[in-house]
Amino acid sequence: MGALKKRMRRALHRFCISSPQALWQRYILGFLFIFATISVSHWATLATIKAAEDDAEVLSVSSRQQMMSQRIMFLLTEAKHGHTANIETSLEDALDVFETSHNALVSRDDLSPELQALYFDKQPISLDAFSRRFVQLVGIAASAEGEEAEELHAVLTRWGTHELLVSLATASDLFRQSSEARIKRLHFIQKTALIAALTVLFIEALLIFLPAQLSVNRAIHRLERSKRRLKSSMEVLRNRNTELISARQELMRAANHDALTGLFNRRAVYEHLSAPGPSTQGGDFTRCIIKMDLDLFKEVNDSLGHHAGDRVLVHVARILKDVSRPGDFVGRIGGDEFVILIDNPKDLKMIQDLCQQIISAVGKPITLDRVQTKIGASIGFTIAASSDATPDQLLIEADLALYEAKRGGRSRACAYSNALAEEIETRRILFNEINAALEGDQFEPYFQPQVYTETGEIYGCEVLARWRHPERGIVPPATFIAAAEEAGMIHQIDQIMVEKGLDALEVFREMGVHVPAISVNASPPTLRDPHLTDRLLQAVRARHLPPSVLTVEVLESTLIENDDDMALLTIENLSKAGFSVVLDDFGTGYASMSNLSRLRLDGIKLDQSLVLPVPEPRADSIISALVTLSSNLNMRVVAEGVETPAHFKTVRRLGCDVVQGFGIGRPMPKEAFIQWYNTYGAQQIRTG
């Protein structure tokens, strides 16, 4: 007995829950069965109601036929005695109702065989023919008179009170029997559908709900076992979750903050710029982007190391946090680049004051490891409606303003404007034209003669760059030199002037034009080229010329602040290689006396701003003092800007060694210089 129960339990288990994932198929099958039985039951109910309504109407019509036959006989009798218009009208109406009802009954499609036989097959006369004959005779009798009327009335009385009435009663009974049979059939169908639906529900409960319950019970048991296992490790998971939350917060902070300064990083700045900002009461929203770059930061890194540079960046970040408002967004987007995003700034003055406050705070001396150093801050800012500008556009505008601030002398703030954008675009076009000019070999040398003040002999000539533009002709250096320096192309122009100047020197000597030396300008980028000396040596040796034929003029604006500066080393190397080095534009305010003592210079070139005022006592005294100083340092003095005989006489009297200026000769192309040389007379200058 126990084995049998075990086999039954195993069979039930295999049948019910061996494959719980397939229960959905049973659910669908059960749903279809239930839907079908309910639909059949519903249809049977509706059909029963419809049939009952229809049969009730038919029974009513059939019963009314008996009543109408008696009414017709009554009205016929009344008409025989009275012949009133009302009686005749009522008789006609009764006949119409009787005939219409009869037609409705005999035209039904669901007449039973018994009704078919009664209405159409009964012998000697069918009910259909009997009824129609009755209506016809009533119509004739209503208009007949005399004996004919009496005979017709007698026949109709016999028919209406006996034969027709019996047939109509029989038809009514047959209609009732047919209705009861049909209702009975529909009740049977409805009852059968209900039993089928209950049976399907029972089967569904056995085959679907029971397996589902068993599967749920098994799942509950498994979950309870899992719960007991998980409960023991819940504390570990809770601790791990805490660690993960902390790690996630750290990752989010690392993703949006600069690791060194703690400020927002470039990604966070870009997201903040992309997000819509709060509007003011008027509905407008403005945003200011302040971009700051540190001046002299590279020197701190180079001289004190990157650790000191990091400390400077942290110091600057602290300054920006202190001076900014609580709602401002402060970030570091590059090495020494910082930004402050201000939503709805109060006014332009507030922004300018903030920029000056930053410049002042950053520019204060910093002590790093007992060494005092100093940096500066250049700032560019732009103000725009956020709906009109993308983050990239705003950052570019702020960057252009910053570039202009650095270009204008650093440690200053500059605002972006349309005029600035146009100016920058103009410079960009000029940069492209200069680059195209370099590729098209459009730069050519002009030569300005230099003569000894005592003898009037040719000392040499300075090689000056001119740009022969294919459309604008000769472009003066004031137009392109600064742009070439800014674009980083001045070094190439300097090299071209060296090559073409030496080529011209060879042509001069071949044509008997005695030019002892030429002078070329060395811009700050050129002077800081560690290979400049080798390049110049290669250039003169390739033409079998000594280094002494080339004088390198160094701009006074080239500040040399450290003993290891590349420019200082280059000057030393040039002097050792045999080239002459002259400090150009001396007296414009940048050079110091210490530079004259520590640099190996062969001479100084007085700026024309010192020469043009002479003869004038104060200007004469300054030039005389400089000549004395240069003589003591064994340096020659070249005076430029000599335009009149009075200038020439004065600088010669004051002891200048060499003169140069429009009074001697203007800068001119190679052919014009040869012509000038052939017509030049030293005696004319001396006696002039």
C-alpha cells in the first residue's frame, strides 16, 4: 500500500510540477476552454431571450386572430342592421389587421411541420386558404343585399363561430408548442455549456492551479533556504555596500574634480556650461566665463621643480575660492589654466573688479622652501546669453580674450568683444598670408648703409626684411614683423635675411662694391635657438666668408634674466665663433647696465629716439655718457636715426663710431644700393 502511494505521488509530481516553466501552455489551453464555454452559454442565453420575445409576439398574433375573427363577425352583423359609416370603417380595419397578421404568420421561416400542414396541406381546405376565403366573403357580404346577403351571412356565421375559430385555436396551440420546444432546446444548450464550463474549471484547477501551487510551495521552500543562507552574510554585504557607496562617491568626485587643487575639472566645467542656468526676474539669463592663465609659471617649474609648481597651483586655487562668490563655479581646466563661471553677474564693473582682485592677489610674492618667487595672472572673460552660445563658443571667446591680455603685456584683464574677434580674425588672415609668403619666397632684403663718422667710409649695411606682396606691393616691416613673431614665423624670416644678405654680399664684392660687413637682426626666438651659431657658421663657410662679415643685432627688448638663459649662451657662442654682436635699440628702456657688463657685446646701437633730439644739451649729455661708457667697455657705438647734417655733426662730435639713417641712405633693394654706392661721396657728408 505504501509503495502504491509513493508511485502515485511520484506520478503526480511528474505530471504536475516536473516542468513548471511550461505551465503557461496549460494556462492558455484552459483559458481557451473557459472562453469557449462562456461564449456558448452567453450565446444560448441571448438566443433564449430573443426566442422568448419572438415567440411571445407570435403567440400574441395567433391569439389575436381568434379574437379578430369574432370581431369581424360582430361588425358584419352590426353592419347588416345599421349600415353606418363607422361600422363599415371598423370592419375594414379589422379585416386589414386580420389579413396582415395572417400574412405575418404564414411567412415565417421557422414554422413547424404541423403548422405547415395546418396552414397549407389540410384537407379539404387549408387554414391559409380558409382565412383568405373568409376575408373575401366578408368583403362581399358587407356590400350584398337581400337573399344573397342572408346566405353569405349564414355561411360566414357558421365559419366564424365554428370551423375557422377551431382552426385558429389549433394554430395558436401549435405555435405555443413550437415555442416551448425551442425554449427547451435553448435551456438544454445553456445548461450543457454551464456544466462544461464548471468541468473545465475543475480540470484547470487540477492541472494548472494545483501544479502552480506546488511549484510556488517549492519556490517558497527554496527561498526560505536561501534566506537563511543570505541572512548569515547580510552584515558582510552591508559593509561591502558601504564601501562601494564610498568608492562611488570618490569616483564621482574624481570624475568631476581636479586631483591636485580640488577644483572642478574640465569635464565638470563643460557640463556646467551645457546645463541651463537660472533666469533672472526679467526672464533673461547671462553667464560670464573668466579664464585665467598664470604668467612666469614655467620659470617656477624650471627653477624650483614641479613640486614647487604644484604648490603654486594649490595656492592660486585657494585664492580663487576666496575671492569668488558662494554660487560661482571655479575650475582648473589645464596645467596653469583656471576658469570662474558666474551666472547672472551683477554688472560689468563687478566682473572687472573681480579680475583686478585676482590679478593683485596672484601677483603677490610667494615663499617656497625659503625662496621667494613671483608669478602673475592674465585674464580674459566673455559675457553672453546662454541661449545664444554653446560651451565651446564661450570657452573660445574667453580664450581669445586671454590671448589678447597676454599679447598686451600680461598681468591684465581683457574682455571679449566683436571688435576683438574681428581684430583676431584679421591677424589670423595675416598669419596665413605670411605663411604663404614664406612658401612663395616673397620676403626680400633691403639694405641701409652704415658709414664711419670720422672717415665717411662704408662700415657696412643693415639687412632689413621687406615683404613683396603680389597684390599690395612692398609691405613695410611694421605691418608684419610683430605678426610674424606672434605666429612663431619670425625665426624663418631671420634665417631668410641671413641667407639672402650673404648672397647679396657676394654679389657686391663681385661688382666691386666694397661692403666690409652686413648686420642682421636676431629676434628673441632666433636668439634662443641653440643651433643658431652653427647655422650662421655653416652659412658663411658655404660662401667662403669669415664670420667677421656678419654682425648680429640683438634687440634690447630681449630680456635676459637668468645666467643659464639660452639667449645668453647663444651670445657667448656667437662671440666665440667670431661674429660681432650689437645690442640694438639701446635706450628704449629695457636694458640694464648689468647686461652690458655680463654680455659679450661688440657694440651698442643707439635708438633713434636718443639721436633725433640732437643737437640739444640734455640729449647730447646722454649720448656723450653712453659713448664714454661704451668706450670703457671696449664697445663701438652706432647711432641710428641720423637724418640731417646737424645730426651727423653732433653724433660725430660726441664720439659715435658709426652712423645710420635717412641722411646717409634709406633702406633700398640690392640694385638701388649698388647705384647709391657708386654715387656716394664721403666728403659730401663730412662737409655737409
